[in-house]
Amino acid sequence: MDVAGFAVTGAVLGVVGPFGSYFNDALPMRVAYWTGLFVVSGIVFGAGVRWIWPRAQARRVSPIVWVPLLVAVADLPLSLVGRSIAVALWPPLEQALGWGEYYAQSLLVGTIYTGLYVAWRSRSGTAPIADAQAETPPDRWGPDLICLQMEDHYVRAHLEQGSRLVLMTLGQAVARTGQEGLQIHRSWWVARRAVTGTVRDGRNLRLRLSNGIEAPVARAAVARLRAAGWLDAEDRLSS
């Protein structure tokens, strides 16, 4: 999904043609250049973000500090490669665009895009988590388990008292539940006994749980929930 986002952003930049690149060659070539550049840069920045973010969290370092530093370091080799490809495609750029200027442009785009990416993952609750915060997975969850929620490569088990974060897949966590429940979303499994009601918001449906959490229900899971007797007839999502 992240790589697709990088590709789409690159294609849009190819159409827009920032920093005068609008005048470089025909549209297909510009789109191919910017798309390839952004996919490679996105993979590099993405790997850097996934490695640095949890460690920065553990040390309470704000993204305002580490995002620009990450981009500044990672963009050094990327700018060398990117400018070399640009000059090979459009030789006049050799004299018109020095490496320092190309690096400054890449730094600006990379910082803005990486900053927006980090902000989006923070708001969506999919930020990488420091390994030090994760606990050892139990052999079996106790009867106080309310639900399981995916968080990046981790699973957060919501219990009657607090929660636990473990490094495992949702499927592995579900296999250790030992009580009636269903996976209601690709990121959520819910214990049947913990469901206290439903919440409808237009076409969206959520299950209200005993600890106050409202877990989202995927539309593909509605029929399965109704067949299992979890939903009343009126809790139907319009297709």
C-alpha cells in the first residue's frame, strides 16, 4: 500500500512537473522519471522511518527532529543517483542544475512528503512500535480478553484491566484465545461476551465493547456476524 502511494505521488509530480521539470521531454517520460524516483526514494525513506521511529519513541525524540535528519542523510545518495539519471535523460541539465541545487529540491520534497506520511501513520494508529514495549506472547489468553487489535507488526490485547502489546500476527493471537469470538475486521478480533451493543454511523457499523472501545466491522464480515447471531436485522449495512 505504501509503495502504491509513492507511485501515485510520483506520477502526479510527473504531470505537474515541479522545479521546471515540466519543460523536460514529453509527459510519459516525465511521469516515468518521477514515478521511478519516488518509488525508490519512498522505499528508502520508508525503511528508514520503520527503523528510526520506534527507537525515537523510546527516547522521546519528536518527529520534528528526526524526520528532517533522516531525509537529509538518506537523500545524499538518492540525489546523486537521481541527478545522474536526470542528466542521462536530459543532457542540458548537466549545466543548468548543479548537484547542490538538485539536493536542495529533493530535500524539500522528501521532508514534506515524509513528514505528511509520518503524520498520517500517527493519526491512523499504525505507527511502528519499539520492540522494548512489547511483552512475551502468552501460551493462551485468559478469560478477561476483550478483543485483539493489530498495530503494525504487533497485536494489542485489550483486557478487562489494561492491555498488552505482543509481537505476533493477528492469526497467531486468535489461535490462543480459547473463547467464542470472531474476526470482524482485518485488524480486529472480538470476544462474543464483550459485545454490549452496536453503533451505526451512516454505512459504517461498529461493535461497542465492555471496556468502551468501539471496534470497526468490515462490510464483508456483517453477514458472518448476523449468521452467528451477533447482530439484529436492523444492524444491516447498505451495500
